[in-house]
Amino acid sequence: MSEDTVRQFTVEEDDDGIRLDRWFKRHLPDTSFTTVAKWARTGQLRLDGKRAQPGDRIESGQTIRVPPAEAAAPTIMSVKKAARPPLTDDQVEFAQSLVIYRDEHAIVINKPAGLATQGGTKMTAHVDGLLDALMFDRTDRPKLVHRLDKDTSGVLLIARSARAAAHFSKAFSGRTAKKLYWAIVMGVPDIRDGMIDLPIAKQPGTGGEKMHVDEAAGQRAVSRYRLIERAGSRAAWLEMQPLTGRTHQLRVHAAAIGHPIVGDAKYGGKEAFLSGSVSRKLHLHARRLVIELPGGRTLDVKADPAPHFAESLATIGFDASAGDLPLEEELVDPGAEDRRARHKARDARRERRDSHRSRRGSGRTAPKGRK
């Protein structure tokens, strides 16, 4: 395709429901927002033949008309992502064996402890690398919408479309999704049903790999816990719920109140291990997720604990059947109303900005060049 040729693209299922400017970021990242806005103002950007604005939502099957590429900008992504190596039969079988729930919107897996959610330095085995095995009857690749630490096991939700991913991401960011964890901690908290409200920040000198409580510069972090059972004064089995979404939040908070999670050497040091035959692995498990699906139906899914966690429950003497406490309809969270108000105000600002851009784009003509 020559640089003076108008380009046409068909919206794929993977991009259904996203904004037009987001489509450019995905597929023509060398095209700036300023350029896209200019094309929209001058009527050169079209969606199914009609004038389009950067904030318009696009649908699968629609045709995007894009003006000729500028001389300085390539017509296609300048750096293509490296092709993913095909999965082996064993990898496909392993990935599909993790699935505990599936419908047209979501897949839920029970992530094993030790398997990373996404890749990183020297990280070759991860959930993201196995997503091709979870396409099932669809042609588009599923999408991660949240993550678990490598050594944390349990419920991991995966969206089956871009539209579902946007829906779930909003639920997680808006704190309408309930994530309940099981943790075995050292010692026994004095309060059976407690709230931990301690700000968290990256710990200097760790390259961002470790967090710590920072009253001065940390971001607000709130966790709730409830005591399920205790083993004398030696250890306790807790249900924990992060009411905010900071990195390593539950691990940092547990250690901060003097009860580090068993096996968490990063935040509990040498004091985070029980003697005897109790596993030295991290004892943190994402037990349950309650979230609204697109369409309004509620998904409530539980994942069985990892083998080492189940063995430790038995070894310590906890009653495994006592783990699921009644789910309260409304959890006490002192910052919930403030967060809801901030999210509502932010969404209103975005809508006003998008509306202003649309009106400005449709009401202006291209400036005339100087003679």
C-alpha cells in the first residue's frame, strides 16, 4: 500500500466495544491522538462511511476509514510483537485442567501456587502464555483482567472478549467485585473481625519489588479480616478481603499487625514459618470471587485450596469445612462512599470532555493554509 492511499480496516471481535482512539493505540500506535483528532475534525476519519470522533465506541464488523499515512509515520505498526510459540498438547491439557467455570463472558481458573499470572524477567511459564489454550469455541484470545501473585493460589478471572474485559475491569476498579482470600497467619489477632487501614508504598532500594507501610507517602490501603479458627496461640486461619487493590496488600497488612502469613519470608522474615511438617510455601489462597457478569447475573465462584494449603489445615488441626463464613451484603468500609463519589465525578468529567471534543470536532472546519 502506497503512502497516498486511503486505508480501510475491519474491526475484529477482539476490539468490539472499545473506543476508536483506543483502537489506534492498539493497531497504529505511531499515530498520535492529535493526528486522530485532526482527521476527525476535518472529516477524514470515517466509521462505516460516517464521520467519526476519537471517543466513539466501535463494533465488530465495522469499517474504519483512515487517511493516507503521513510520510514520517509508517502505515503499519513499526514493531510487531513476536509471534507466540504454539502450545504443546501437554500445555493445552494443563491449562484446560485449571478451569473451574466457563460461560460466554468469562473463564475462571484455579491458579496453582508457583505459576505467575504474567511474564517478566526470566519468567517463561505464566497464565498469559497459556491463554491460547482457553479460546475453546471462540476465535479471539481471552484477556486477563486482574492478577494474583506468583505464590498465591486460587480464583483468577479471565474475560472472553474486549467488552467483557471492560466490564470486569470496571467492577474491579470500582470495588463492586468481592474477593475473599484464605490465609494462615502466625499467632492470633486480638480482634476477631478487624479492619486494617494502613497506607502502602514501594519500599526504596528494592526496585519496586517490595512494598511497605508508609504513613507519609503511601496510597490508602484497607483490608478486612475475620477469624475462622485458631490453633491455640500458635497460628490462625483468617478470611481476608482487600477493599483496595494495592500490590501485596494482604501480605503487607498481615505483617504490619504482627501476624505475617505463614511462608511469607519477604514480609515476615524468619518469623513467618511454623515448625514441624508445615509447608514453607506461602499460605495465601484466593478462595472466592463474587462479581456481576455482563447482563446483570452474579457470578459466585470458589476455588479449592492448593495441596500444600489443604495439607497444612489438616496438620495444624483446622476444620476444613469451617472456612466459608457467611458473606455479608455490605461490608464495613470507611472509605467506600468517598471512593464511589470520586469514581462518579471522574466518569462525569470524562463524559463532558468526550462530549466537548465531539462538538468541537463537528463544528470546526480545517484551518486554511497561508498563501
